[in-house]
Amino acid sequence: MKLFDVYPLNNIAITKALGAYVWDDKGVQYLDMYGGHAVISIGHTHPHWVKRIEEQLEKIAFYSNSIIIPLQQQLADKLATVSGKNDFQLFLCNSGAEANENALKLASFHTGRKKILAFNKGFHGRTSLAVAATDNPSIVAPVNQTDHVDFLPFNDETALNAYFQSKGNDLAAVIIEGIQGVGGINIASDSFLRLIRNLCNQYGVVFIADSVQCGYGRSGQFFAHDVDGVQADIYSMAKGMGNGFPIGGILIAPHIQPKHFMLGTTFGGNHLACAAALAVLEVMEKEELMQNTKRIGDYLMSELSKIEAIENIRGKGLMIGFDVPEHLKGLKKKLLDDYRVFTGEAKPNVIRLLPSLALNQQQADAFLTALKKSIAELQENKSI
Ligand SMILES: Cc1ncc(COP(=O)(O)O)c(C=O)c1O
């Protein structure tokens, strides 16, 4: 049987991983500055995470949400401590798209309204409503097309004010990434987030903070949206939450009330996934990974800004992007092929760095050296 060919692949089979490194089937070591697409939060196969999952596996891996799963409450309690959202409620699911799908659906249940506001270059996942709120027509199937979703330019306060004045009373939710990931590392301005908060308050609209990529400590704070005076009504989470074990969830403000059966999932919140997610938070706390993220992120930003050949260095914590000029367009491939460094990208010309939050200075320096050498070699070839 053939695999359904939807992913353009690098011709590399990864068979082993530890911390910030992965190894292929020939034993070649790679530095992972991509984190498997922002998923590796505490480092590949962290021993505490492995132990927690193994121990849980010996006891019970899964039972349905028809019984009490104490690990879910333990996870909620730990999340309250680490995120500071003590009075929020937790609903668990399996992926980022599912988290956003549930967030949008819940906003509609709560307000009784149908309209959703999203932003240009935003990415929220591939399920029906999440993809309808994603600004990429090529992944929206005809059946997903809907008049319920409107798009505005990112960070455009005038357009936002005007939109609310005309449609604010029909709006169920505004959904926004604190830092756009797939869109190319674009940071929502503090004043834009504050304006969303104020307008949502004024018109009774649910503010959904898509934190699937920029959340869970990646920006150096737990949620990138939480600038001064801003708290969202729903935060969606996935990626870093399980360090590679599939789990997602939404944190829901106390004024949004649950009703039996309004949301649900078979696998969400299973024993094994909760054990993995608890291990992640335990390591984040113990190893002070948010502080590390800020420190190493600031260091990378400052060192990257000294490299003249790359442009528009931007980001927060360990979510960093820069533009690659046309004459260096082979940079990502060169880093991988010649220097064994995985990086991410965003179309058309952005390199994205999304490494583990445990990346250390030595690994950051190894990346910077590889980057500088790659740039020099590409420039040399150009001038020959
Ligand atoms: C901001 C954001 N939201 C949602 C998603 C969808 O997550 P998943 O692929 O787990 O469904 C992604 C995935 O890249 C994302 O970056």
C-alpha cells in the first residue's frame, strides 16, 4: 500500500533523538532548530518524560471519558500553577486544529452567534471551522467555504474598529495567534491585542488566543498574548503540550459555562496523554525552561542581528524568524545538507527557528556558526 502523498519530504529517516539532537538511520547527528515544527518543548526523549509515559503504560493507557481520570485534574492543577490561569477550566483534546475547532464552536454556543473574525496570514488548522478561519485558500475545500468567517489585515487597528462598528453584534469570536507561525513569525502588537480585548468586552465577543504554536512557554512567557492588560477568554494549546505525544486542549475563562455533551472526544485526556503532558510541565518548572527560552532567545536575536546578509530578524523567545534574500535562497537546504541543522521555513523566503525550549548556549552557538559558514559559502559560490 502506498502512503497518501501529501507531504514534501526530506530524504532523511530519523531513528533516534535526545535533547536538541536527532540521528538518522546511518548514525548522522543533526541539530534540531525546528523542534519537529515547534512540538519539542522540553527536549527530545527527555528521561523524565520517557519514565512518566513508561510507568503510566504499565498501569493503564486509555479509558473513555465516561469515568473519572484523576490525571486530568492533576494536569489542570499543574497548568493553573504554571500558566497562572487559576480560575480557568480545561477541556482536553488531541491536536491544535481540534483545540481551535472546539474553541470556535464553544464561542458560538456561548454567544448564540455565527460570525468569526480572523486575520490575514493566520493559520488555525485543517478541520472544518479551523481551516475556514485560516487564510490559505489552497487548503480550504469547497465544503469548508463559509460566509461566517471574515478576514482583516493583521495589526490594522483602523480596520478592526470599523469592522466591530458594523458587525460587532453578530460576532461570536475573534481568533488570533499572538505570534503568527506558519504566516512567517509576525508578532501581534500589544496595542492590537488590547484593542481586541476592549472591543470583545464592549460587544460581548469571545477572544480566542490561538496559542498552539506561540504558547506553552515558547515566547518566554506561558502565553504570548498576555501583554499588559490582556487576558483572552479561550486559549488553544497543542504542539509543545506533549513534547511529541499527541495532546491538545483549551483553557476556558470562568464566565463560559459548560453543559453536558456540548463538547466531547473519545481520545482527548486519556491517561497516557495526561502523563506525557504532566511530565512536560514538571520539567518546564524544574528546569526553568521559560527563563531559559527568554535568555537563549534574546541571545540568538542579538547575534542574528549582527549578521548583515539576513533581514528582518523578528520573534520572541525561541520563536524566531528572518528573511533570506534571493541570492541566499539555498540557505535552508545548505544548513541541512552540509551542516546537519534542521530549521523551519515559511513561504516565500522566511527561515523559522523553533527549537526545544531547553536549547543551551553552546547549541545556539553551533547553529550560529553553521549559519555564518553557510552564508559565506553561498556568497562565495555566487561571486565565482
Ligand atoms: C497557530 C496554529 N494553530 C493551529 C495549528 C494546527 O495544529 P495541528 O497541526 O496540531 O492540528 C497549527 C499547526 O501548525 C498552528 O501553527
